Amino acid sequence: MLTGDLLRFSRRKGRVVPRLIDPADAGLLAQTAELIRLIQDHVGRSRGELEARLDLAAPAGPEHAVERGLCKLLLDGCDFEVAAKVDPIALRASLFDRSVSAWRTRPAVELAHWRPEVLAQGAAAAGLTPAEAEASLYADQEANHVLVSWDPP
């Protein structure tokens, strides 16, 4: 369903009249097909990446309301999930606890040196590689959710 800012309508004689689109408009059909291809190409990638790409295809402004509406409806058909090998909240808590200990026992000017070490220790404790831990650390944030499938609305 469209949000209020994406609705196109006018008021005539006290009535709300929707401004409909022509379902046979070749330009709009081509644009829709391109947006669908864009979404399908983003399966396995983050929601943030997809939304950034859709923002380029349908920038803000009243002249792009139809495109933004299409993007919103197409996004409604997307299934996103957290792609993390461990619970991101538990991993963050563990790493933050380790960071506090390191912060108290090491000079702050050496932060660039001890951060990777703390990450590696926390990753090992969780049974992950440092790269997996880094990827999982904020995987629960909506922008980092991964597109797993798209079902047309």
C-alpha cells in the first residue's frame, strides 16, 4: 500500500479524485521492468544497497512520485532477513565488553593496533573468523538485512 506522500490525487467539488496511471503506458512499463530487474539483481545484497540504487532510479521530488510509488510497492514484495552466523546483539555485547577491558589496560593512542586484536579474540570466542564477526556485528540493522527473495505484489 502506498504511503500518504506517494498518493496522487486532486480535490474537485469536495471530492477526492485519484490521479490514475495508464497501465498501457509503454514508458512506464519499461521503467517498471527496469526496477524489477534491479530488485532481482540485488538478491543476496543488503537492503541499504538496494534502497540507495532505487533512490537513484526514482529521486525525491513530485515529478518522480509515480516511480517512487512503484519502488515502494516493489519493495513491499521483498523478503529480507538478518544474515549473521551468530546473534549480532550477543556478539556486540561480547566485543564491547572486551573493548572496555582493552580500553582500561592499553593506551588510547594504540587503538588502531588493539581493535583488530579484540575483534579477533571475540570472533574466535564465537567460533567465527574476524571477517565473519565484522560482517555479523551490525547485521541486525535494517539497512544491513539481506534480500533473500522477491515476490511480485
